Amino acid sequence: SYTVDTLDVLVRSHAPGTRFRLLLGAYMFADFPNWKDWETILSRVTLLVARRPGHELETPPELEGRDAPVLGLDADEVDVSSSAIRAAVLAGEDPQGQVSASIRGYISAHGLYRPDSDEA
């Protein structure tokens, strides 16, 4: 589902005024203005943007001058992407080295990222 649709469900199921946080990698943040209803998303969440190796944390032009709720995360940079994990699982590969054993187990147990999965 689209992020904005997930937020619709979350807003209805939490107390009025609840502010959510959305964690993004720097490369996804650069593409954020292309997301479905990104301005609605921005009105409901604080974006937490994780720095990624090889990706500068630059504010997209569409967000310039908006006083957008965006926080850069000062954390160790990890060269792992959700897109690479999904691609590995779809190719029938084990994403060992990209995620912990418990996360690999969860992906497997719930059939995540499989072509026939609702969560791919």
C-alpha cells in the first residue's frame, strides 16, 4: 500500500494529534516529492532521514523554504537498502549479511517480498 494510505489507518487508530515518524534513507528522501500525496504525508509525520554511504543528505527543492519536519539521523552509516533486500529475496537468494538472522527468519516465516506476497 502507499504510505499515505497506511498513515490514514494509523491516524484513525491513534489519539488525535498523534505525530508519527517516518524513517527514510537519504536516497529515498531525495525522491520523496515523487511519492503519492507526499504533502499529506509531510503534514502527518516527522521525516527521520538516515545518511547512507554515497548519498548526501540534501533537501529536495520542493521542500525548500517549507519549514518541513525533517530530522537528519546521526548514526553509523550502513550500506544496506530495503530495495537490495527485496531484490535478493525475489531472486531466491538469502539476504545473509544484509539483515540479522531474526529478520531473515521473519521475512521467511511471513513470506515477505515473494512475487505472490501482498507485501512485495
